[in-house]
Amino acid sequence: MIENSLRIHFIAIGGSLMHSMAIALKKNGHFVSGSDDEIFEPSRTRLEGHGLLPKEEGWYPGRVTNELDVVILGMHAREDNPELQRARALGLKIYSFPEFIYEQSKDKQRIVIAGSHGKTSISAMILHVLRYFEREFDYAVGAQLSGFDTMVKFSDAPIIIIEGDEYLSSPIDRSPKFLKYHHHIGLVSGIAWDHINVFSTEKEYLSQFEAFVQATPKAGTLVYYENDRDTKQICGKEKEDSSAVPYTAHPYIIKNGITYLVNGSQEVPLQIFGEHNMQNISGALTVLKKIGISDEQFYEAIRDFEGAARRLQRFASESGRQVFVDFAHAPSKVKATTQAVQRQYPDKELVACLELHTYSSLNKEFIPQYSKSLSASNYPIVYYNPATVSHKRLDSISKQDIIDAFGHEGLKVFDSSGELFTFLKSINWNGKNLLMMSSGNFDGVDMESFAKELFHDSKNG
């Protein structure tokens, strides 16, 4: 572990994990500074609360001096970033954030949760159970979890739980983040082609997970979801010096809108729901058993788990009508999340709205991957902002392109957030639930406030 009282500068401090790491390091006694050209909520408020919010947005090479011990480079920066160029010219030590996390955890047992979907929820479940039983552990997770001040912690704990992303480590290091952590226990929750801007073919994308599997060390463990074809094919290959442990969805039943885990004759009520979350629960249980948590302990703790922020998070509930917000953006995630809400509340009609926000989702060549992904919705809606398409330097797309790609009868497509939310307010919400899915924020709309107001609108009966 790097010794205390270092002077550390973050290039792109506003990232979801970058800002948490900056806060954690300051709390540990380091001198922390940072820059970014755009910082959104909740990063802005959290950085401000810890005295780390830059006075002005932008890149300022003057902030990078010989007095710095470490520069941590976020993926949001570009290779020609002026602060990065200055750091290189000065010969400063530059880490990508996954490299720095490894430096902080060299002497720990490292548990890395990977996969195209579910890794945040699985990581959050593991953290919840360990915290419930007051185990000592460190962690680095992208989403906020109830009861945790910040989602990065570095201490003298013997283990660390890391959410492992297959995306690039930094603008100057094109290897995937999850290879930087050198896991002892690794988990792959499922594999579905994503990040088309980096992995232009499905084969190239799959090869990143093949590398992760091969990185499992001697006497290490690889846990994987076996009911996914690609995941089983990649992870299920025998490796003489390490073990592979498959899992499937945990048995469950739904009664009166509540999901129960079935464990023999025991029925354990949950705060969360969805087939994909039953898969996540089984993955988390498998990992936890490897580090000393019993089945009995797991079932005691998991009933209080409320989920990670924006992972099927309930933002409003009134008279049996509910608003859920989810981070789903890739086709497999959108399909799983939409099906989860419909199956949990089969007596309610479902209005499902997806914002196309990522590079892949706005790419005309990739959009057909969303075919039938909203089929569980009674009222499918897609929103996109043409300005975002332009900002990402992609070919323009039309409403008809989206209608053709999704293949849903009655699909409504909006390219103005104002028109979208006016339409949502016009709906009679009796007997209906609303699901909003996006990795963005629908152009800055405060979803929590909107959700609370929606059912009180006089037009909604």
C-alpha cells in the first residue's frame, strides 16, 4: 500500500468511481486535488462536501507541478489532455484508477466482480452482507449503496471487493480495467456485447473476458453464471491450477408483489425482485461462501438489502402505482429489467421508457441489438437527444431508425425531453407502473422529484 501523506492530483475527478476514490484518499490523510471539464450530480455535491470540488471546471496545467507524488488519470480525459501532457513532461508517476486501486490492495485478497450486467448489484450484495456481520473489508464500487458514505475504502482490512469493468483503463492504456486488479476470486455474471466504440466486433469483446478467465491465478477461483451460452463457454473450460464454480438463478416465488427466496422449507422475503436479481443473489452467495459466510448468515442479512442506487430503485409509490428508475442501457439489461417489473406486478400495465445515451446505443449499426427488448412493456417509449448523437460524433439517427430497430408495435419515440415528460404527465396512471431506464439523466431532469409529482398531477385522476 502506498504510504500516507502523498500529494495526489486527479485528472477527471468527477467520475463515478474517481470522485469516491478522491474522497477516500483525503479521509485517509492524503493531500488531494483534481480537475474536470464537467462534473454532474451526485459527484458535484459529494466533492463539494469534502472540499474537493474544483473552483472552476476545465483543464489547468498549472495545477500539475513537481510537488505532486501521484497523478491519477480518469477515462473521461483524452490523450491530448493538457494536464496529462504536463504530468508526462515532468516525469510524474501516472496511474490509471484501476492501477492505483491495485497498488492500494497488493497485500489483500482481491475479489473482482465482472460481467456485462449485474456486477454492481452483486458487489453491493456482498458489501451489504459483510457489513451486516461487521467484517473488515475494503471496496471499490461505482454505484452508491445505502449506509455507505462513499463507495471506495482503503484500510488495513484483509480483503477488498472490486467492481471490475471490461472498459479501457485510461486514455493511454487500452487494456481492460478488470485485468489490472489481479483477482484471487473472480466472478463473471454474464456476457453481452457492449462498448462498440472500443470493441467493434463481438469476438473482440468476448476476448476481454477470455483474458480475465486466464488471469485467474494458481489456486484461485472463478465463479460464473452457467445459463448464459458465451459465459459458460468462456468460463467453464477446465483449468488445472484453479477452480471454476458455476451458479444459476436462486429459486424464488412471488406473492402479492413480494419476492421470496426459497431455501428448502424456508421462504426469505426480499426488498428487491426480478429474475436477474435472483441470478445476482446466487452469484453473491457463492462468492461469500468462499470467504467464510454461511448460508444461514446470508439469508439473515440479504432480506434487508434494498439494492444499489438506480438499480430498480423505487422513486415513488401511491395507491398501488409505482415509479422505478434503473441504470439499464444495454439491450440485455433493458430486456431483463422490463421483464422483471412486468412479472413482479402482472396486474398492472407497464409504461417503460428508455433513454439512448451511450455511444453504443446511439450507433446506427448497434441499435438493432435492441430488437424486442421492450416487449414486456404495454407502452414502450424511447428517448434520445440528437445533440448527444452529434457530441459523440456519430451519424445522425431518425425516429424511424429507432422504430425499425426496436420492432415494437405502438413504440413512441421522442427527441425532446420536454415533450417526453409532458406526455408522461398526460397519462392516466390508474392501474399503471412507470419504469425509467438510462445511464444518463434525461437531460438533467430530477427523476426523484418528477416521480413524486407524477401521481399527484390532477390530470392523472
